[in-house]
Amino acid sequence: MKEPFSFEEGRIVQSIQGRDAKAYFVILNQLEDGFVAIADGDRHKLSHPKRKKTKHLRAKPVLLDLKNIRPEGGALQDSDLRSALQKHGFTPDRSLCKED
């Protein structure tokens, strides 16, 4: 299935395979052979992003401008990624058990 959105820097994606399935991330950069570096500022920090195949990701229609995400300037931080994901409605589901 062809993705309707490209896997470019700043795109919000959802993992569809692996331990982090259903989690939301931001693409930090493109790597070789269909891989991207992703982070969410929580489980996968900017200092140690996750390397993941694009075929295991579903691109969302939201594209963030990572260079201008901080209004006061400076380097991008993990808290910026967390707040951007939350602002656009992509909140992590942290429940470990089902609620009845």
C-alpha cells in the first residue's frame, strides 16, 4: 500500500509494528535504504533516536517545522517534541491494563 504522505523531516508518524506499535513519533531525518530516525521526546529522546523502517510506519497529515518549533530560538529539546505531539492530538496511551 502506497502512503499518501511522504516520510520527510518533521512528519508525525505512527508505528504499526514492533514494541512501540500505536505510538506516535516525529521523523528527525532520513537514513539509508528506507530507514528514518524517529523520536518522541519520552521513550526515544533526541540524543538517542530510534532507527525504524518506513514500511513499519504510517505517516500522518501533520508536518512540523522543526527549525522553528521553539519560539524563543535555540536547539530543539525533548519537551518540544512532547508538547508538539500533544498539541496536535497525538498523545501516548500509557495504560498498562484495560479499563472495564
